[in-house]
Amino acid sequence: MNSIASPTNEADFVTGRGSRAQRIKAIVGASSGNLVEWYDFYAYAFTSIYFAAAFFPAGDRTSQLMATAGIFAVGFFMRPLGGWLFGWIADRHGRKNSMLISVLMMCGGSLMIALLPTYATIGAWAPALLLVARLVQGLSVGGEYGTAATYMSEVAGKGKRGFYSSFQYVTLIGGQLLALLVLVLLQALLSADDIKDWGWRMPFIIGAATAVVAMYLRRSLVETGSEEAMHSKEAGSLSALLKHKRSVLVVMGLTMGGSLYFYTFTTYMQKYLVNTAHMAPKTVSMVMTGVLVVFMLLQPIFGALSDRIGRRNNMLLFSGLGTLASVPLLFSLGQASSPYTAFALALAALVIASFYTSISGVVKAEVFPSTVRCLGVGFTYAVGNALFGGTAEYVALSLKAAGHEAWFPWYVATLVGVAFVASLMLPDSRKKSYLDGTWNA
């Protein structure tokens, strides 16, 4: 039984009949599972520096990190399948059902990693099973992003979509921050050897346990998909999605640059500062914790800004500034010797990212009709994210191993430049949006 009695569908939210309290409850319910999902996903990225040798004992430190980064990237390649499957479920059977299933799958994968024997115990089965767990998590995240982004955009209401939808990245960053804080706590309480032996498992156990709270909150969500849209023949159909080719290309372009930039300056930055700038892991954890706290708090501000200046202008600012700043920022971070310098540079990079991250979901939801909205947002985003966001670490480490680490910043700048071209193709959300019913106006 729903705890939010009314409104009961997307039309009620869009037309403004839903109260502010009802919208906030819906946003909290949706974003709680989002936080759990991303905590579990990032727990792998942040702890891999400790368990890499347990699953891949051969080779030097860079090659071990490459192996774990490769599995991280493979998890991303399950995202298109997850985006398609959960997008179909959400458009055909409801956003709520899709979000409940995805959070269960994420926690199952996390619990599996927590209990996995190492290479010393079961040999090659250890990395193989680690890969399976990551595939499950990749499938789950592939479905989570599109459905959660669509749901939060639909419940936000006209005029404040940027502000309310920004809480998707508040909880996404919150999940990343929580994973990092757990790592900092482990580093404070345990020796490096203890963390390598068994302590790295604790973040995954915590992630699985938090699913209970997320499940409880998501059970109370109101369904925002209208019955008419869900019963349409086109609901969740790939053929129907392909009728919106321009929107698909725009979302793909935004995702290519936005995801690569985001993962470069968040998940990869943890390894980059240790492996290239040669900072101590504990120092880097503290630096990135501070950066992520500020980054998280910026999201509603930049989301509200988009409600005033339009999503298109937000995206142009991100992609334009990101193209110009990627190379000097990455080169400077690679040579940073002071944690204060690293903090300032990483924060500057993520201030630029905030123009994109704060509206990442809603800017995509606005260009697709309700019948294929979750599929359009989730599947298209997942393909771009798998090809460019999920491979960020692997590409960077591969170039470093080949002696061409200096090429990576130029790679990032080029892909953010593609996002700039896509931003030019966006309509002004203040005048034309499927969410507001003004697409044909």
C-alpha cells in the first residue's frame, strides 16, 4: 500500500496537482535506492587498490590495477543490456517495479564479492567469479540510471525539474562519498596488511545490508507512468525508440563526454593521484572525500540554475569549459605534490562537471515521450557510458603502461568536445520539452 495517497500517476505530477511534500517523499524514496546502488558500485573502484593482488597475483602494481579496472569496465558493458531490459520493464510495467528489481540485483552482486574466495584458495575461479558479480552489478546499474532519472524528472514538476532532479547525482555522489568514507574509516582502524587480507570485504557487506532500507522506502513509491502510456503498443519498444533518432544521437553525444569526464575526475582520480602523482593512499582518500562533499552540495545549485537559464545553456557551459580545461587540469594533477593543490584542482574540475551532472537525468528525459522515456534515457545512456565512461580507467592505465600517459588528457578533451556538438543540438528546455508537453509547441 502506497504511503503517498495522491497523486497516483505522471499526469498529476506534471500538471502540478501533487504537493511539494509529496514530491519530496517521492524523490527521497527513489534516491535512497540510487544511493545504495552507487555505493555498491563505487566500493569496488575504491577498494580494488587493496584486493587487486588477491585476485590477480601476477605482475606489477600497474598491471594488477589494469586487471581490476578491466573487470570494472566489463561491468559497464552489461549496462546496455540492463538499460534495455529495465527500460522495457519501466515503460511497460512501471517505474517502481523496475527500481525494486534493480536494487535487489545490485546488493546480490555486492554480497557475492564480499564472500568470494581469493586466487590463493580457488585459483582462476576467483577472478572468474569476480567477473560474474560485476556483470550482475553492471546489469543492475544499467537499469537503475534510466529508471531513476526518468522517475525523478517526472515527479519534479514544471519549473523546478532541474532542482529536484539534481538529487539523483546528490545520491549518486553520496554513494561514492559513502564508499570513500568507509574506506577512510578502514584505513584509520586497520593496518594496510589487514585491509588487504580481509578488511576490503567490509564495504561490500555494508552495501548489501543497506538494501533493506532502500527496499522499504521504494515499496512506498507512487507509480508515475500513466496506464495509457504503459499499455501502448510502443511502450518500451526499440523500434519506437528509433523514431526519435535525433534524441538518441544527442543523448549519446552528451553521455560520451559527460561520463568520461565524470569518471576521470572521480573514480580514476583515486588511482591517478596514487599511481602518477605518487601521493599516499590515505592522503588521496582524504583529499577526494573533501572534494566529493563540496561536489555533492553543488548539485542542487547548478540544477536550479538550469531552471533559470535552460538545460541547453548548462550543457554548453559544461562541454565548452570541459574541453578547454581537461588537458591543463589533468597534467597539473599528475604533477601535484601538495594535497591542497590536488584538492583545488580536482574541485575545479568537478565544478565544471556540475553543469552536466546536476541535470544529467532530466536533460535526457525531456527529449523522449513517456512511452519510451525510460528506455530512451537508460539504454542510450548505457551504451555511451559503457563505451567511454566505464573504460576511462582502463584506457588511462593502458596508455600509462605503454608509455603514453600524456595522451589521455587529450582523449578526454576530444570526447568532451563531442558533447559540445551534441549540446548545440539540444532544444531550449524552457520552450520545448516532452515532460512539460511542449515538444510540438
